[in-house]
Amino acid sequence: MLNKLREPVNGLTHYFAAILAAVGLAALVIISRNDWPKQLSFVVYGASLTLLLLASAAYHLIKGSPQRIQFLRKLDHTAIYFLIAGTYTPICFNMFTGFWRWGLLSIIWAIALAGSGFKIAFIKTPRLLTAGVYVIMGWLAVMGVNEIIRVFPVAAILWLVAGGLFFTVGAVVYVTKTFNFVPGVFGFHEVWHLFVIGGCACHFMVMLLYVAPFPRPA
């Protein structure tokens, strides 16, 4: 059966992660049921996470014509921009105030829209450029480091940093093609996918433990 799939390990890891993401989204919505704006921010986050993982699974599992593969590849790559912006959304909206709520959100979503449009038009960009933009978007949060320290306990900050490091190290693996253990079966690309899952899991813990349970600032 696996020989009918294009890249089984890449696709299946993200497929099962998507199922867990959907369960996680449901948990966040239930926890925040008394605050519909917070719920909406979690829907944005959970949907972006689930759709990214499903888009990745589809791209890596489905065989088809070059046109179909190209379409799925564009869907996969653009979904990463929306995941990054979607992850910022509950944190900025529910934890920050002033510029760091609306200003940072506006910047991140503008980059996500511009980046996704660029990838749709120019899908065959160098790995370094593609991964570099993703990493820079993620670490733009350091602009608000004082706000992060103000609103989050140390444990939450450690989860945030751990997630960022998972994504960053994974991007380095993706660009340099290191840890290419069994090319085509379990190589650098599969390792990159596992790092992505690790980063997503860390950031989900922040949402679950430190964003969902607490009231939003006025």
C-alpha cells in the first residue's frame, strides 16, 4: 500500500499530526467558550495549523500529473505563511495591548499575504530564500520581547523559544540537506517534518496552558 503514496513518511506524519491538531483546536474552543472573540482567534490558529498539516500531507502523499503536484506544492508552501500568522493571532490578540496587539498582527498578516502571493507566482524559489523568510517571520516576535516578558511566565517563554528553535533547526536541516539518513525514505526532508511537528507542539502548549485559560486584557 505504501508504494501507492508519493512520500509515505512525510505525508503520514503530517496526516496524523493534523488529526491531533483538530482535536487540539476543539479543546481550545471549549476552554474559551465564554469568550467568543478569543474563540475566534483560536479558530484562526487551529484552522491554520490543521490546514497546513493537511496540505502538507496531501502534497507528499498524492501521486498525479505534474500540474496536480505543482498545485499541491503551492498549497503546501503558502499554508506555512498562514500557519505563522495564525500562531501569532491568539497570542497578540489575547495577551498583548496597544501596538503589539494590532500593529504586530497587521505586520505579520501583511507579510503572510504578500509571501503566499509570491510563492503562488514563483514556486521555484531557492530553499534558502524560502526557509529564510519563514524563519524571519517567526522570530519577528523578538521585537515585542518586553511585552512577552510582561505577560508570560518563564515556562511559557521557554515553550515559545523551544518552538522557535525546532522550526529554525528544522529549516537549517531543510536548506543544508543534513541528516539525510536514508534518502527517499527517511532523509533530511522527513527530519524537517518532524522538527515542524515539534515546533507546532511547543506552541500549542503555550495556547493551551497560558493563553486559553486566562482573560484577555482590556
